[in-house]
Amino acid sequence: MRLILILIGLAAAGSFWTADRAPAARGSGTVPVVAAENVYGDIAAQIGGSRINVASILSDPNADPHLYEPGTRSGLAVAQAQLVIQNGLGYDAFMTRLERASPSKSRRVITIADALAISGRDANPHLWYDVPELGRIAAAIAKGLEQVDPANRAAYEAGRKRFVTRCSELRAQVRSIRERFAGAAVAYTEPVPGYLVAAAGLRNLAPTSFTRAIEDGSEPSSSAVAQTTALVTRKKVRVLLYNDQAVSPITARVRSAAIAHGVPVVGVSETLPPHLTFQQWQLGQTRALAAALAR
């Protein structure tokens, strides 16, 4: 997959750049922050506003985090950062190498998996899809900002509250799906939207032997492929959630089978698309899911 980082627009009120442009150096008047994923970069920018300058390393919708190899600019960004935000659970393991290459006692590192107390080899790493836990994610980031910039503690707390308020419509949409479609069967090609599916009260029927293999970049067994394909050809699921960021011939065939048999397909992605806030992105995907379930 292409590993080209693309520049995305300003997010919320904060300065928000991809890692091909390093954050402002210490002493520039803004707090330099590095986010491993642009999802967390956007959340941080919404919380910190003009007081911080955020560089996000993973922003390319075609980049595979499991295969990503950071360049020198990413290393420079981490070296200059006062706060680093990473996902954990092996999703962005390259961050550990960058941090070890430029050790700093004054740099604060926030690992979202640790903040949510999620661990284990089989844990789903796509934590930003866990809508009920967005408040805790925001709180962890706000706390990190407060620790490196205590003089602006009140501003970061206000930013946290503002972010949570901006998620109200998203939370309401998830509740609505649960109220209308709780127990409905769906399938996904990868566990990317797994937390969203669970929060909405839906049941994923895709076998783990298929979804984990696709996520790991390996080929699932023929029986796993046949089982997954049968879910759509026999209309055992109401919706197929399709990772349109990591497409393979196998997932493309499952998608084509779903369309041919009248099963709605909802595309999901791992990174925040250009020119959207986190809330706009997730709300759009969640609305698309609700519309597909209603068909």
C-alpha cells in the first residue's frame, strides 16, 4: 500500500499538520504535539485550540499502520514534541522506535489503550470507534496537555467539554440504532467498526478466522471465505461493513457478492478523511449504517 502522507486541512481551531511538517519547536508559544494517527490529532486540536500545534503521522487513507515505516521528518516531529499521543495495542508500534531514538524526560506520552485499560493480543485496536468511550479518550488527551502546559489547564478542560458536547449527535445516532435495530445481524470484512457495532447493539456474524486474517494482511482459509460469502449470498446479514481503505481481491469479491444479492454495503475507514472533523466523519458513517439497516 502507498505510504505517502498527505496534508490535510486545519481541524477545529488548532494548528493541525501531517508529519511532513514538524510541529512548532519548544519555546514558540504553542505546545508541540505529535499524534500517531490523525484521528487523535483532530481530537487534540479540538481540545487544545490555538494553544497547541499538532503533527499527525498517519494520515494517508491508503497507508497500512501495521506496515508503516516512519521517515526522518516523523522522527524530528517526535523529538520536538512535548506531548505524544499514540493508540497502542501494536497498531502503531513504530512510535516506540521513534520515541527511543530521541529520549526525553520532559516529553509526555499518552497511550489510548492504557487510558481505556484495554490490553491483550486479541484486543481490537480501533479504539476511536468506541463511541461510548470518547469522553475517556478526550479526558486522557486533555490531561496530557494539562501536564505539559499547566498554565492553560482551564482552557484544556473547557476544550475537553467542548469536544464531548460536539459528540452529542453522534452518541444520539448510535442510541437510535440500538433502539431500532438491536440484535440485527451484520458482517464486517475487518474489525475496524467492531466497537461501533457493539455499541449499537448489532451482532457481527463474520467469522474471526476471516476478519483477523484480512486485518493481518494474510489470506483466510477457503472455508472462512466461503462462510463469509454465504452470509451475504444467503442474506443472513442486513448490512456488510466494508473497509474501503484496505481492499484485497477477497474482500472485493465479498463486496460484489453482497451488492449482487441486495445486501447494503457501508464503507468504513481507519484514518480521518481530509477536510472533515472527527465528529463529521463518524457521524456520516453511522448515519450510513442506520440508513442501510432501514432498507
